[in-house]
Amino acid sequence: MSKDIEVEISGPLTKEKNAELMEFFDKNGKKTNVKHRVLIDYSTFLGDGLKNRKKDIRLRITNGNPEIIVKLGDWNSANHRKELSVFTEAGSFDRLVQIYAALGYEKGMLCERTTHVYEYDGIEFALVEVPGHSFHYEAEIMSDEGSVEKARTHMEEVCKKLGLEVFTDQGYIEYIETLNKEVNEVFDFKDYTEDYFENRYHFNQEKAAN
């Protein structure tokens, strides 16, 4: 059975707890990646609101690798959603933005994140820095439909042992709303200029460095 269900829980981190976790995972887990990610979340402007959202429509680029991504399912702090994604060729992010605009997706939340990714006890832990603002973690297991609850229970037990707070649904929504107000940007295609994202973030140089 295909493991295309993303089972995830998340929670806040202080700067100190983030550093403590990195030290712990460096010793006891396996570091798999450091991600610089830029994403445009178009779902914010589709009219459903955060609480009632059932679909995420995004473009994102991670370490210079562009990706089309759609997530289906409830949107909260402890969710399991079907993830559909396709990577496209390097250098195509600006073209994807233009294609999405032609399809009617012209406005989204522009976000930038730096993430240290570890494997620990069968779980992918992403320690996420919102530059200049805050930290949080995301714990994830990719599962099939029959193993969702088992995966969630395992993550909750491990997070408890690590002393990690888990967002409540309301707390998670409030955090995202805070990010949208204080650090994320509203991207509107009407203000777009040719090669805007490449000129701003230099993705091709980032891809070459990796």
C-alpha cells in the first residue's frame, strides 16, 4: 500500500530548546538535510479560512529544487493529509509562478524558512527557523491509511519523552496567523516582474552549490 499520507504533529520551540534539540539529535539521531525553502501558499486566499481549510495549493522551492505541491485533508496541528507533489526542472520556479497566475492563482502568502532535518526513532524531525522571528518543530511519518493512528501515537509518545509541547488546533492557527501578520509577505502577481524570485533569492546559485 502506498505511503502517501503525511502524519504530522508540530509545536513551538524557544531558541534555547531548538539548540538543545539540535545537540541531542546530532548525538542520538541522524541529520539528513539542511533546507532553505521559499514557498507561496495560495490557499490563504481561497476563502475557506485556516480553520476550515481542506486543501493546500502551493509552489515551493527547496535548496534550488522547484516543486508543485497539493495537500488534501484537515488542516490543524496534528493532521494526516494526502500529499501530492511533483518536482520540476531547476530554474523553473518563476515560470511556475506565471503558470499558476494564468490558472487563476495570483495571490498567496510568501514564506521563507531554514530547516534542519533529522531522523530519530523512526520519525522525521524538522527544526524550523522562521528567520528573524521564531522557531518550531514538525514531526512527521509517511504512512498508509491503515497505520495513521499507530504513527500518530508513536510520535506523541516520543515528543513527550523529549519534553516537547504540541500545538493545540487553536494554538497552531494562532501561530500561523501571527506569522502571516508579522513575518510572511503577501505575494500578488500584479506586482510581479520577470525573474523576480530568481533575482531575489538566487536559486540557481543555491542549486549549483548543492
